[in-house]
Amino acid sequence: MKLKKVHLAPAGCAVDLGDGSERGPYVGQEYILNKLHRPHRAISLMYCYYPLDETWPRRAQDAYPDREVTFAWDYPYDNYFPYLGGHNGRTDDEPFTCMRDIRQHGQDVILTLTVDPNIPDEHIIAIANDLRPFGRIMLRMNHECTGSWFSFNKRASYQQIADFFVRFKKIMAEYAPNVRMILCAGAVISEDKFELEMEKEFHEAGNVADIWSTDRYIALNWGWPFEVAEKDNNQHKLEDTGYNYEMTKLTYKRYCELYGIKKPFVMSELNADGDVTGPFKQADIMKDFYMMLKNDPERWASAVTLYQFRDDGRLGLEFTDPSDPGVGIEWPLMDTYREIINDPFFSPVIEEGESIGSVEASTGNGSKDNSSLPIAPVKLRWGGSEDSDGIAIELEMEKNPVFAEINFPDALTGANLMLEINGYWFHKAPGAKFVDLMPAFYKKRLTGACRTDLNIFAPPADGVNDPAQGDDWAENYYFELKDIPEIRLRFEPVI
């Protein structure tokens, strides 16, 4: 088995995934990985921070159980799960438990956070200190800010919201420069009016933002859960897919024209609501949209976030089982989405580097133990899902295996690793001593003898970066690979 260095690089267009919101709770990444067979670039979480309110930090629906509500945002503050960090907060609960889980599984974090624009600077500094250990995290603060539904829009003018974004960004740059801030503001108004909503008010916010963004649903029932979408009511919509695509691209082009530069542009929420379309048309619409991205030579979008994994309504890959909220029921979109994200255009690139030696493998009916690494221990670097250095073990495959597994020596038992082989990803958690690789060969079978790489990367074992690792600790996490696993391959049944 030959060993070589590899580098994890960006996809042509990255895929991100929403996980948890006002419409459903967070689902663990181990479950999602086993459903989708690969990690995402990033997982998007949704939380709110209204610490000046008397009932904080209770979730709005729990703080006001008797309030008459006819719209999802009819509470005094947004009905997301509360962000429990910040000023006098703690980081041993949500969203930090979720953020650690996401990073352990080789993904970056997108934190969507609605924030009371009246908080003083010490609250922002506290949030910056909370987020600094989480690597190349993206913060989407006060999204859809040219709208009128969120509580922050009811507490300040549009100009004040824009100025708050600028103040927030300035403090982040000083206390947590690893945090990239996403401005999710207005889209282009129409094909005939090539300007952004609230363009003047949010001009400086767009200037300081690291990433530009918009949310645009092809179909949506915004009356949910208080109104069922029917032909004779009107709190729902369905756009033409091509029109949605072109208007979103025009939004990016307007940003570029306004500032004379290019920045990453992401679609932070996208789906076609099954409440409007039904399950089959939903899947077809989403396939069409992603293929438009793939076939567009302009390459204007750096990432798209599907909203969301499991939903209490019909905006998810899974529908929450009403009889057991801990169980998800797959929608047809799940199979379609698996197909989409395993397209090479939407998959991260693994670039091959220099050779670093070779070892033996156990491939016959007998047993051969791996030798120790023929060189000094290898230092692996985890920068994030689009910039990390790992190693690859080149395997000689006689044909499709009957057994393919990894056993980890004591030196690697505590390691946290992400493994990729034959296009299929696995997570090896700290404490795990064994990973069965055969799922990579169930549906995507080898048709004959070939060479295939087992790629190994090492995200942080506890999900956070280590300040003791050097000046670049907030951007990079390092792991010393002192041994390699024993790989057992068999190409015939034991009996």
C-alpha cells in the first residue's frame, strides 16, 4: 500500500444543509452522514439572541404559551431556539454542542443568529469570544433583514439594522477574525429594476460583509403551521424555477456592480415547499435548479444551502413523524438530493500530493500486520471542509470486496478521523477501534481489478481548535498521525 499526501479543496459549487430551526430540532451529524453518505461543506444552524428581554433565555413559544399566535413570528422575539452563550452565558449547551458535532464530522459551521440590535458592545464581544475556537465559522447575523417579520426589524429602522451589522462586523474582526460574516439582505427587485431592496441603507453593510447572500424559495407556504395551503387561499407561492434562478444570479451581479469587486455569494435557504408542490414535483424542481447551477458556465454561486434536513412541515429531506418526533420519514427528495450532492460538480476535490512511503496490507486468507510508518509521524492539518491536508493509502483491489474494514491501533483509538473511499465518507469517532468500509461498495461496486485511495483527514476531536497549537490556531487544527490503521481486505467469502 502506497502512502501519499492529499489536499481537500472546494467543489465547483459547495452544498450546505440546514439542520434545525423554528420548524424542527437539530438532528445529529452521525445520523445525517449515514443517510447521505458524505459530509457537507457546512451545516447551517438557526438561533436567536434577545438577552435584554425579561423572559430570556426561554424559547418564545415556551415563554408565552398563552399568547394568541396566527403567524410564525407573532411572538415578542423570534421563535428560534435560544443562543445560550453571549454576555454571562455558557458554552456547554446549544448551539455549541451542535457546533462541536458538526466540526467533528468534517464540516464547517454556519450560524444564523437573529440578534436584538439594541445590545451593547460587551454582548457582541462575548459572542466573538464564544465563536473564536470554532475555526472557519460563518455567521449569518440578522438574515432577511430587508423584510418585516423578524423581531429585530420591529425594534429598529432598516438603517439602524444595517449600522448594527457594520458595528457587529467591526467587533468580530477585532476579537474573532476567523469568523466570516454573511450579509443576507435584499434581492434584485425585478428584471426591469436592476437594484437591490434597501440598497442605499445597506450599502456599507454590503461593503464590510465577507460573503453576500440571499434566501429564495421556489415554492413556499409561509402560512405554515397556521394555514394549510389550498387553491382557495393565498399564503403560499410557486415561482418558475428558471425565473428564480435568474433573479438570484442577477442579485449577485448587482452586488458585484455596486462594489466593483467579487465576493463569495451563497444561497442561504433554498427549497420548494412540498406543502405547495407535493413530494414528486418538489424533487423534480430541486433537481432542475441544481442542474442549472452545474450547467451554467458563469459559476456565480459558491454554495447553496438546502433548507432543511428534517422538517415538521414539508420543507425537509425528512418529515417529522407526528407519532414520534425523534423519527424522520424520508421524502422522495432524499433520494434526489443524494444523487445531486454526489455529482462531482457539487463534491469537494481531493488533490493528490507527494508520496511518503508504503506499508503492507492484509489482503489474503492469511494475515499481514501493517508495518510502522516508514518515516517520521505525519502532521495532518484541518483548516476546514475546503482547505485541509490529509493522507491517502493506495489500495490494490482485485475486484469488489466481500470484506473491507479498518482496525485502529492504540495510538489511533482516541483519534477523530474522516475517511473517504470510493466516493463514500465515514466518521471514526474518538474511542472507536473499527470501521466497516463495505457500505462504500454496496451500490457502487467495483467491476474489476483497480487501485483506489482511502483518504484520511483529521478534524478536531472535540470540535474546537486548540490555542496551544500556535499563532494560526483559530484557522487551523493539527493532528499528528503516529501510526496507520490495519486494513483488512477480502475478495471471497471466508467459507
